Amino acid sequence: MRLTPTTEVMYLKGVGPQRAEALAKRGIRTLEDLLGYLPFRYEDRIRFAKIHELTPGQIHTVQAEVVSGSLVRFSRARGGVYHLRVRDATGELSCKFFHAHYLEGKFEARQRIVLHGKADEDPYRPGRMEMLSPEYELLGGEETDSTEVGRIVPIYEAIGGVSSRMLRRITYAALELLGDELPDPLPAELLERYKFPRRSEAIRFVHFPPPNEPVAALNAFRSQAHQRLIFEEFFFYQLSVALRRKAARKQPGIAFRVREPSIREAIKRVLPFKPTEAQKRALAEIAGDLEQPVPMNRLLQGDVGSGKTIVALEAATIVIENGYQAALMAPTEILAVQHYLSARKAFARAGYAVELLISGLKPAQRKAAHERVRAGAAQLVVGTHALLEPQVEFARLGLVIVDEQHRFGVLQRKELMEKATAPDVLVMTATPIPRTLSLTLYGDLDISVIDQMPPGRVPMETLWRPEGRLPAVWDFVRREIASGHQAFVVYPVIEQSKTAESQRSLKAAIVECERLQRAVFPEMKVGLLHGRLRSEEKEDVMERFRRGELHILVTTTVIEVGVDVPNATVMVIEHAERFGLAQLHQLRGRIGRGGNKGTCILIGPKTVGEDARARLETMVRTTNGFEIAETDLKLRGPGEFFGTRQHGELGFHLANPLRDFELLERARREALSLVEAPGAETARRRLLAQLPAGWHRRYQLASVG
């Protein structure tokens, strides 16, 4: 059987149906898919470090043989430390693997093994070296195995039962069988312009680089082959984005009247205060879109408390004054209720009818609400995912507003848009997105940024305190409450886990609420809010806190977005090292919203890891959301920032928008040129016609090309 790039992987020797099924779950079905699954790092297995040469604090790769292995158990059945001893001609090395009961029986004496990890001096045996939880790979018996030793070896993320070693072998086999048959999707003029290698050469190089290549450059993805493949991913993603934008601009939409005096007066009526220049600029950009006869697709981003909601309500005012309805979708019921209350207050003078649609409504209430929406009596409809239900029908929907867009999928946004014929769309996020990511995550949207805070916001103070200082922290909370203010106390979990060992030591909201009420603040009223409460219970607790009937609200991250209690000036976050930067910043934004200074106190252990320390120090140093987002991106990488699944859906296997921003800009220019330059249509159609179907699917080009 002659193999081609579209041949299924199960026909490769050593794969078979079972492994093919595991690979398919990761999207690897054909040989081309397999070759697109790239190494995440490389090891130099030409020049192994000798054990007697290991330097404390340095990362080394060692080839040795197993001496012995044993599991030392803890009292709990599944706990324990696995001790592995290995040796080479120059000495012995000890390795420890924590919580590694699964390694029992894994190793046998005299097995050949490669270890990769940081070497340190054994604190219990001075002068001897050890590695803690190194990566390891057992070698086969073949001394001349060309994929394992004597070369720079690619390291792949294992897939199910398919190890990195097996992936090396089947990838090597696929490359040998296919030769140069891989099609090259990039136009020849781009290859020439940037001196990129052909795709078949780049793929072969990236999987099995030549022995003279510096490993540090490979691990930084700086080789010309890596750069070519990164550019390729950016180029086709940006081409898809540019084509979607072009298609959207051709679609007929609603041209709203925005410049009439009556509409200007209506907007002034809903403003509770004088807008900032940034708010004025954002509204002008939105109004400019609304008056165009094509649908608006705009992202409104601004820091916590910057006043995005009032700008969105001003946009809704324009639409309502034109005789249309607006819908505002929020990710949580707490945030939806908050928007509903804000809208009712803002629209009171204008007399607009505001409707709330959440799953917590009683059947009779929901039915009546659906009828008012269908009849057009509800002019602004605020809700959660409940807005997407088939029973929700709008009379004349003109504007869709989606808050905290990153919490919804693209398809959910599309679902709401489909309840009307080409409505204008405004998506909002309080998670500031660095430009390095906005070009990828929201590349099909026009972007407005509110980068000013409304007047009267007093600068926030953030402190980092060890747990031993909690009594002094609680004294500070008492003083704030005595002066008429309120406080949040945030915990990472609702209740202590009975199974997850890592969570058993975490303080939990339910237990701590009871303890704080009984032992710390017996003279005060302490409330509890978490995600497992029923809708009416959540709203009751929040309403009591808003009215000042509760002094302290013990909660989880359920208050991360949308909770607005102007009288709350203190937030204590326990186990702060467990939270992400963006999460901490969002939580902190819940206090100091009423003109009084807010104080956020982060409680964490004395000793924390490097990443946790960087997060906590960033929170103490700055309240600038964009600076925090940049730091968060550097710490977590784009895969985590997007959410791994979403990052994969963007079609990126190798590209990193932060690390490779120059290539992203270059690819974007080339893609825009191919879509928008006069006379480029013929070249674009030729390119799309030559692309294999898999590429169309990967970059969603089929629907826009």
C-alpha cells in the first residue's frame, strides 16, 4: 500500500487500531496530522552529562542504568515517595518521585534510562547529587536506535497510551515513507521573500534536527524551520480572520439614526455622571458603527470599574430610540441581576422597559417575560444563557451585547445573534487583553478601549501578609466595619475535599464562615455566598449585603465579576497563592467602588513558588489591568491565557503570540494584503483552491473563502 499524507495513521507499522483511537482523540487521524504534532522540547543525546560532572541547580540530561527502585509509603495507601538509584561509569545518582505509587514495579536492574531534570545536592547525604521528579525514558535494547540516542532527540507530549518514544518512532517512520510528498500551502513568493524552507524540509528539521544544531536555539523555537511553521500558522489564522471581516462588511445590517437631537437628549438622560474622555471616545466609535448599513462587530474592553456598562447602555439607548430591542447576556445570574438593576436605574428617567431572564425565574414569571419579549414590550432584555432558549423570541432585536465575552464560546454568541437578522454586536470584557493577543483572540472585531477610570475612584492599596498576621488583619477589618464599611472574605473552595489531597489543607468557605461568625466576629453579621446556592438564595444574600444588613460576606470566586457594593472597602483573600493574576485582579475590583479607599489583603504562606511570588508581587505593585494582563500572559503563556482547548481551536500547535509577536505582525500584513489589496482576489482563490480540506477545517476557511 502506497502511503500519502492523507493515509490514516493506523496503517503505520506499530500503530494499529488501539493506538490510532488514542491518537484520534487528540485530532491525529492522518500522517499529515501526525507530522503536525510537533515536539515541545529537545534533548541533546549526543553529549550526555556524566554523573560526576553534574552541577547543583543546573538542568542536565544523563544516560545511565538502573541500580534499584523502591516505594516508601506514607500512612495513606496511595501516598509515597519512589526512590530510584541509577549509575554510569563515573558515579551514582539518586532520584525521588513524589506521590509516585504508580512507579512500583516499573524499573528493573540494568535497564538503560535517560533522565532529564535539575540536579541538586542531597540535603541528607552531603556531597551526593539527586534529581527530584526528573523526566525519564527507558531505552530499548537496540544500541543503534536512531531515534533515541546519538542525536538531538525530540520530546513529545505523550497521548494516552502512546509514549513520547513511540511518537518518535512512528513519526520517523512516516517521514521516511513520505519523503518530500508533503504539500506546501504557503505561496512561493512568501517562501522567497522570507527565505523560508519548503514545508517538507521544515517538518523533517523540526522533528529530527541535525546534530550540529544548538539545542538552546531549538528549545527557543528560533530555527528557520520553526519560524517558517510558526509564520504558517499565523498566516492562515489571520487569513481566516480577514476573510470573516470582509464577509461581515458585505452583509446588510441596520443603519440606526444616531445624530438626531432627540437621541442625543435620550443619551444624556441615562448618564449618571459626566463621562470620561475614554468613555466618550468609545461611544463615538460604537455610534459610528451603529449608523452604518452593515452589522457592527466591536469589542469594548476596559479595566474593572472603568465604566463599560454605562457605555453599553448608551448604545442600547440609541437602538431603543430607533424602535428596536437590545439584549445583554451575562455569564452568571449574579452579574445578570447586577446589570438588570443598573439598567433599571439608568433607564428610569427615560421610561424604557427592562426585562430579566434567568433560569431562577418561576415558570409563570418566565412565561410572562417571554411574552413581553416576543411582543416588543421589553426594550432591553438582560439575562444569562437563558436568553438562548428556543422559547425566547424577539420582536425586533437590533443590538446584542455580550458581557465577559471570554466566558462564552463563539457559538453561544452566534446563537444569540441568530435570534435576529444581522443585529449589531458589542462584546465587552473586563479582562484587559494585551495587543499581542487581541490580534488573535479578537482579530475579527474592531476594538474600543476605555483606559481611564471615572473621577472619584480613590487608588486601591494591596497588601501581602503571611497567615501568622491574620489576627492583625481581622483587627483592621473590625476598624473598617466600625467606621461604617463592609468587607469580603474570599476562599478558594466551598468545602474541604474528601479525596483530593492537595485540597484537604485548604480553608473552605462554609467552614470558615461558621468559624469567623463564632470565634472572630461574634458581634457582627456574617453571610455566606457560593456557587452551589440556589438562585433565589444567592440573590437574597447579595441583596442583604447591598443593603448593609450583613457586615462581612464570606464567599468564593462567584463574586469575581459584576458584584457592585459601593460600601465594601476591604477584601481579604486567603490562600491567595492559589489564584491566578486575572482572577485576583477581578476580585479586587469589587471593593473601593463608592469613593472610599479600598484595601485588598492577600494572605499566603511565607514561602511560595516563583510563579506565585511573581503574581502576588505584581498585585501589590500595580492596579493597572493592562500591565497585569501582560504579566499574566508571560507567566502562563497563551495556551493557559486562552484556555488550552480554545488555544488549540485557533489552529496553533507551535505559534505563541507573545513570543512570536513579530512573526504575527508580519503574517497579519501578508494576510490582509491578500484579502484587501486590489487585484489580489485571483491569487487568493488560487491559494484556497490548492489547500487540502484539512487545512480549510483547521482554520475555518471553508465558510469564509
